[in-house]
Amino acid sequence: MASAAKGSDNMPLTIIHANDGEFANRTGQAIFEGDVRGRNMVDASMSKDVTAAYVFFQPGARTRMHRHTSDQILLITSGVGMVGDASGDQQVAVGDCVFIPANEDHWHGAGDTGLPMAHVTVLTANSETTVL
């Protein structure tokens, strides 16, 4: 799994390699529509401050409208996707970074682009999600 590079008083510097861990099927969870897989990369066992997960959306898959109690950052790592909020939907692609303020209703995923999309999502460790 992850390999520690040096020690500290808390969690050591840790490298999470691209092929570390298994992708779990997230299809059927209340927040997702369509075929979605994900892998937690940073969780409460590693950080008291932040979480990070890699999420892969097959064509047409997306989250339902939802909100988080903390800011969210999405880093698009492959494909073409969509993000949406009350002001409308926008296309995103590899290399794009999406900042979503706390408590903003939004959705994200491959949407209707016809292509898969993957992103890394970063939230505070104590963030709560409400599916609308």
C-alpha cells in the first residue's frame, strides 16, 4: 500500500502510488447515478485535517445534487466531465481544478459528455455531505 518516506511526530511523509489499493464499486450509493468506482487515498487514519479520494465515472455517471459542509476541490485527472450548480452546467477536462465553496449545491461527473471522467476530490476530514 502506501510507503512511508520519513518519520515525524505524526503521520510520516507518505506516498500513495497510483496502483495502491483497490477501486470499490460506488454504484448504488445514495450520492451516485450510474457506474462509479472510487478509492480513498487519504482518510482519517492518515490525516485529522483532510481527505482525498480518486473517483472514476463511466459515461453518463455523475453525483446527484449535493452539498458539503466544507469547501471541496476537484482535480480532473482524465477524460471530460461536467460540473453543475444553480447557475448551470460547465464542461471540465484533464488538468482543470474546480473549487466548490462550502454549502453550495452542486453535482459533478462524466454527465452527458459520452466520455468517462476521473477526478481527485479533496475535503476537510470533518466535512458532512447532504444529498438533495
